Amino acid sequence: MLHVSLRQLSYFVAAARHGSTLQAALALHVSQPSISHAIATLESHWGEKLFHRIHAQGLELTTAGARRSALAQALLTQAEALDAPAGQGVAGSLCVAGLSTLAPMHLPALMRRFSQRFPQVELRLGEGDTETLLARLERGTLDLALLYDMGLQRAVALHEVGAQAPYVLMPVGHALAKRASVALRDLADEPLVLIDLPHSRQYFLSLLAHAGVRPQVVMESGSLEMVRALVAHGHGLSLLTTRPSRDVSYDGRRLVCKPLSGKVPPQRLVLAASASVPLSPAAEAFVQVAREHLAAAG
């Protein structure tokens, strides 16, 4: 006989997702004491502390809490599938996030396409840097994260959905803009504006190092649009992978994008998920729709 209820588990998972008993209560339309009582009951039953209570910041899962949250989410996903009437199709909820440079390019259109096909799935959106999203996957507060596969050495499962090739970004009128492609060694004497995001920064520096280039980094920014604007105003060139639909900076100045010559492998686009929890039917459907969408986008 089970000594915990699905309701208690759903309250616990909601608190883990939102990092707050108040936000969990608002999301589930129940009282905050109900959430707190469920957590206290589970902690007492399991003999484990599930959250660190951080003053003025909310809740943070403990190591035991992260493990229990992943197991609870998997059980709730299975319960939703079991509860669905025959023929109802894919339903439930799905929390999807993306790398801050990727999310605006792909997630809004992808989520619209998914919702048109699976209207019974409630989608929630997030974004952040790679480390933040990986940590959320490991804590069980996120179902899927759209990322570049940069040799991610974490407890996540990667589902490839597409690929993008790195390129050189430069201002209009630059000497290299007349070429059909640019070699990494051509950047040796050029000032470089570097994207300063975890994993992305190391990836581009590793490309240059492999080509024997010691870059002259003059500026760094964690914002894709800031990097593009700095390049447009002549502060340097940049290496990027995400390419907006128009080669124009945020303030309206034109940009030039040139492919890299030589054997530079494309970056895999993946939907990362927790390695300890099987994909729900909704998550599996989202992965498939993502593959279709990115294939159509070219």
C-alpha cells in the first residue's frame, strides 16, 4: 500500500518547479499551507529534507529532494497517461526552455506548431544559459531544454533535432566581406568580439585554438544582440552559430555573415532531458515536432 498520495507528489513537484510554495499554490489554485503541509508530510515519511529554505529567495532542492522530485515527476507522468481516456491522445503539461541565444529564434514558432497539433498539452516556457538549464533538468524542474551539444558532460539525455554551422560575423565594408568564405586563420590579426556564455565561449575559443589562432579578444558580452551591434559598429569580428533571419543589428546597421572554410563540423541542436526520467508522451511528441520544424526551417 502506498503511504503517499499523487496529490502530495504533485504539490511537491510544483514547489520544486516554481522554487516557491506560494507560486506553486497559485499555479495549482490551492492554498499555500496545503503545499507546505504536503512537503512536510513527505519529508517526515521519507526521513529526508527535500528543500533548503533560503530567506527572501524561496526554495532550493536538496540532493535528496532532486532525486525524489525526478522520481515523483516520472510517477505523475505515468499516472496522467493511465488516467487519460482511450483515444484522448497526448495531454498533460510540459515545461520547455532554451538557450538564451537560441530560444527567441526557434521556440515561439515551435511551440505554436506543437500547440496546434497537441492542444491538450499545457506548455510552459523558460530560457537561460546552458549551465542554468542543465541544473534545472537535473533538479527535475524542467522537461526539455533546447541547447547546442558542446560535449555536455552531465546526467542528461540528448535528442538531436537539427544542426547549425558556425560563421564569421563582420561589418559591411570589411576586407574579408568580399570572400565567399573565411578561414579561422584569417582571424588571427582581427579584433574579436566574443560571446560570453558558458560553453559557447569555450567552444569558439577551442575552434580558434585548434586552428592555431591566438585571438585578440577586445570585448565580450553575454548578449547575442550586443555582440551583433558591436560588430556592426566596427569594434571587431565575431564567431557565432545562431543566425537571426536578417543580417541587421538591433539598431539597424547592416552585417555580413560568411561561412567558415575548411572542415568545421556543424553544431548539433539538441533537446536535452533528464537521464533519470523517461520522456513523457508529450515530451516525445515535442521532440518529433522540433525535428520536423527545424528540418523545414533549413
